[in-house]
Amino acid sequence: MLEGGPFLTISTYRHAGLTLPYQDSGRGEAVLLLHGFPEDVASWTGVAARLHAAGYRTLIPAMRGYTATATPPSRRAYTIDALVTDLIALLDHLKLRRVHVVGHDWGGLLAWELAMRVPHRCQSLTVLGTPHPQAMVWSYTHSTQLLHSAYIGGFQLPHWPERLVARGLHDWLIKAGLNPADTARLTATFRHPATLTGPLNWYRALLLPHQPKVADSKLYVPTTYVWGRHDPFLGRAAATKTAAFVAADYRFVVLNAGHWLPENRPEVTAQLILDRMRRGSAAH
């Protein structure tokens, strides 16, 4: 266990034969912050600092595939089911009955899935960018979302996507609107193709057949969903449709922003998370 900064702990837990790191910092009610692709724990730095100042504790896991101690070779090891059970195992490891859940990008998809599968463990939900999974499925046949998501098909190929992403990541992130400092950090983190196999396996596992589905796609956890109107990956149709799948207190916020809300807009992102946590949470 490593200490760093006030009330900051970087530790690990064991699950499914893997050693998964997480950052634990601050004191108060726990907020689980889930990063996306290609992001890391540091993507939440600006948001987490503001949550600590408001009296909250943050838990930021380094996701499966993003660390050398938790990168199994099989793409089936990266199914939604496997990724969600990692998160439940973290809550069990820390003996936390309930947490506030926040996710961005892929972390947003896991946040939706966690809240649908174990709503009694989720005090509130804030999702950045990523629409409800069923709204996303609906949008493929009712909008141009399939065009925005076409890159997922390319990621199914072996080996070549790793090389192409590593080679072009800096320019791709800048073009997609990420700020220069975070672009430089992530480009350095994923400069070797081998570091991208785990993250890209999330996309490869997404299309595997015979995956378990939740019985009820309705969400019963108080939720704030935040979408940037200039997001190049996630369109308005799915964002608007998301309301149809939330059967609890729901707030839909549209920002004049792009995709990278935690990194580029930490102030407003943190405030929206705080507003959700203070506005009301699930009673269990």
C-alpha cells in the first residue's frame, strides 16, 4: 500500500485471479469514479479534488486491461459481466454497502450496468456522455449513431488496431477535443501497442455472442445524465432517448462541450455530480 497526499491511498485488491489497483482518497461518503477509453485514473484528478473539497471520498479503479497485473489475454475476459463484477468485488473488498457511482465513456456504460444489476449498492448515478445501453441500441436503427460508432468494427481486427492507435493517438485525441496536457499524458501511457490490447479487448468482447443480459433494463437509481452537444462519438438521439429507461428521479443536462468532460470541464462536471448527490439518492 502506498501513501501519497492528504488522505490518498493507492492500493490493490484481488479478484478473478487478477490484481487490480485503485486510488482511494478523501473522507466522507464514497464516490466511485469510472474512467473510459483511452483514459486512466488521472483523468479524474480535477473532478476528484473538487469532490474532496466538498467532503467526499473518491475511489478510482484502474480498470481491467489498463494495468499489467490485470490484463488477461482472452477477449472473453473483458465482457460487461466480467467488468461489472470487478467493481462489485471492489465494493465488497472495502466493505462498502453503497456508493455514489459516476462514469465517463466506457466507464459510463459500466456505471449504467452496475446500477441496473445491483441498484441496492448505488446511492446515486451520474453518467457523462454515454447514453443508457438500450437507448444506444435503439439509436443504431433510428439515427446516424452507427456511423459515429463505425470505428468499433475496425477494432475487431487482431494486432493492427493496436499499432494504428498507438501511432496516431496524439493527433486523434487533439482532433477529438482533449486538452494538450491530458493528451500528452495519455499518449505517453499508450505509446506501445501492447498497452492497448487490454483496452481494445473491451470493444472486441462487446460483440461476442451469448452474453448474459440484465432482466430489466429500466433503472431505479436517481440519475443525472450529462451530454456534450459537440461530442463526436455519441449523438443526440440516444442521449434524448435515455430518459425512457430511467424510472427514478432523472435530470438530463446538455452542455456546450465535447466528449472529454472530466478532463476539459472538471469544474462543471464536479458541480453536477455534487448536485446529484445532494439532490437525493436511493433509499434502501
